[in-house]
Amino acid sequence: MAEQQDPKGYASREMVDEVLSVYPEKAQKMRAKHITVKEEGCASCSIRSNSKTVPGLMTARGCAYAGAKGVVFGPVKDMVHISHGPVGCGYYSWGNRRNLAEGTLGVDNFVPFQFTSDFSEGDIVYGGDKKLEQLCREVKELFPTVKGISVMSECPVGLIGDDIESVSKRMSKELGIPIVPVRCEGFRGISQSLGHHIANDAVRDHLLAKKERPDPGPYDVSLIGDYNIGGDAWASIKILEEMGLKVRNTWTGDSTVEMLQTAHQVKLNLIHCYRSMNYICKHMEEEYGIPWMEFNFFGPTKIKESIRKIAAFFDETIQEKAEAVIAKYDPLMQAVIEKYRPRLEGKKVMLYVGGLRPRHVIGAYEDLGMEVVGTGYEFAHKDDYDRTFPMMGDNTVIYDDVTAFEFEEFVNRMRPDLIGSGIKEKYVFEKMGYPFRQMHSWDYSGPYHAYDGFPIFARDMDIALSSPTWGLAKAPWKKEAKEVRK
């Protein structure tokens, strides 16, 4: 297909239709429902989401196991998380998220470790219950200080019907620690989003409200849906505590079993990643009367809005401290903007990430004078797009579960200055000569949240765009045949 470039760098419905025209008619109609262009006068987002990916269309989605183990449970630092099944799922989910955690390795921090029951053919035939029992005993023997164990079931475990619930219940009684069965076989559901929900339900059923804290206070809050990528949660906690609040629990970056057990005692739940943790927030509101609110600590404009929104829930003491925090950091953030905005003004960005980032980071880019002209989620639901749509400008494209082909074609036509996506897309676009930032784990940088994170975010975007590499690199398929032979 010939490349066509809109000189303005914006999307149109005609562009989308042309990209989809290579598909069979049935696939065209299906994919057209998952892609929309926001046009002038559009009041609502009509995009379809949370439906199965059609076989043959390459997707960047994760599975239910990825959502439960890799996102929700994995960052709980004083638990051992067993990948129950063949070694592959555990191996390929090992250490791919930068969930930073304080503590001593092997004592009260097991985040960097990987534990697997390493299924073989015999386990598939005869079942893995006995093996799981032995593994739980070995964990407790090797690490006497461990505070809990989670059992993350992989696809074969669900197919053969292993009873991880009864094993967990029996071994929890024997070992004297909570052992949480998590039915997160990868084939369950449409994407990793169901894995989030399953993990939330497992926390609700096995950990939440199992312990009482002796000293609850009027300013106690929980920070939910922050996984401490590159230290994000620590940066957010710093702001909240300067406001006079007491962050009792983090879900689940740098988190502990006790935090999950006592989270029912706080006054307010603050949720950053809505998609992964809204389930538990809604449950705590219904069961314990704890209100919750979504907030955004990306970029000074959204940070300021969120600080005031959070402070309004509390008394004048917190509100006064909140204004003092804003007054303290505003000049510092303005200095960052003055340094980087002249270099980044007018640059266009296309995003494609998993949970909160496709909408939360838009404000941070706008603070630097940049414009997001395309965005989308791997596993969003309708309410995610309803929140995203008002943030987008006219003639911007929004895509759900976008295929590799579609994303590459949109980029080739719209010619953004920067792409922010995941590791699956990173090297493809860099080889095509496009500046890129890995927006799942901050490309080994961070934090990006809060006042500590914005200067790093701005610096990294500037580095990505200003690197002389892009003037020197040439995609291999654009080289002359003679060059390639040499």
C-alpha cells in the first residue's frame, strides 16, 4: 500500500477506511467499530471495546494471568507468588515490570524472585496438587519470614481441574500464613482486564479486613492502582504526606500483606489506575462505606487539580496545607516548563498503552506544549474511553486493541514526532526511524508521577526527540540492495 501523509499530522475517517481496506469485508466491519476519529461536534465516544480479538489479527494484549500476577499481586513484596503450571508463563513474566520495593531480599521483599511449580507431562496427567503442597512447604522452609503465598493458576491447571482452593486452604492452616488461590488461567476472559478483576476478588475474599490496625486516624488514605514503576508511588506519597494525609496502604506497589488486610480502616481511597482497581474500590465503598476518587499526578496542571480535589474531601487544615504544597512546587515546575517547552512546543505524539496512561499522560504532554493526536488502550472498557474522549482534540484518532499493522499504518500516515507505547512496539518504530518512549515501564527511567516525576518525564521526552540518532539511522528495508549485501 502506498504511504500517504497528511501534512497537518491529523487523522480522518478516510485514512482509517483506507488502512482497513486490506482486510476481508467481515474483518473491516469488525475493526471499524474499534477505531474512531474525534471530529468537530462529536459529543460522545462510540468506540467498541472489551471484546475478543479476532484470530489472525496480531494483538499486544496480555492474558488473565498477566493481569493477576504481573499487575495486581506481583508487587506485593512480602508474599511469594507461585506461577502454578509450566515454567514458561513464570519465566516470561519475571521482572518485566519495574515494581520497586524497599526491604531485604529473601526476608521481606520477594518481588525480584520467581517461583514456579514447573509442570511436566506427568503433572498434566496425574495432577499437580501434591506438587503444590510440597512447594508451599519449601517456600516456608526456605523463607521463614514470608507473610503469605499466592497461587497463580496457568492455563493447564484450569484445563485439568487442579483444586488449588482446597490445597491453599489446607496449607494455609498448616503453615500459619494466608495462601491465596487465584483462578487466573490465561484463557479466561477477553484480556488481562479480567485478571485484574479476579485478583481484586481474591484480595477481597482472602485478605481484606482480616486484621485491625490499632491506630486509625482522621487523615488515613490508601493509594490504589499505583504499582511503583520506577518509584512512582513514592513520589505520589511524598505529595500526599506533605498535604497532611497519612498513606496507610499502597495497592500494590511496595505493598505488604498487612496493608491489604487493614485497608478497610481508611477514610478515603485514591485510585490512579482505574481499570485495574476500580473493582476493589467499589466493594469497599459498598461494604465499609469508604468513598473513593480517581486522581492524576502526571504533569503540574493535573497534579494541581488533583491536590485540590483530594483536599476538598478533608477539613481546612488539609486544604491550607494543599495550597502550601502547590505554592512550593509551582515555581519549580514552571522552571521545568520554561526549559523544555521551547524545544517541544508543537510536537505531536501518538500513544498506545495498557491501563491509565493513554489518558492520564495527555495533560503532562500538554504542559510541555505537545499534542496527543492518537491514543488507545490494549484492554479498556467503555468507561475508560468515555473518560478519554473529552481530553482529545478534533481530528485525532482513538483505537482499541489496535493491531500491529493498523498502528504502523496510522503512524506512517500521520507522521507523529514521538510514539509512546510498550516493549512490543518499541524496536519496530525505532527501526522505522521514529523517536520512541517505552510508556509501560518508563524505559528504565522514572519516576514520572508527581512533582518529583515531571522533570524526569520532560527530560526523557526531550532526549528522545533531540537524539542525533534519528538523523543517522535508516530503516534496513529502505537501504539500497547493494548496501545490504555489503
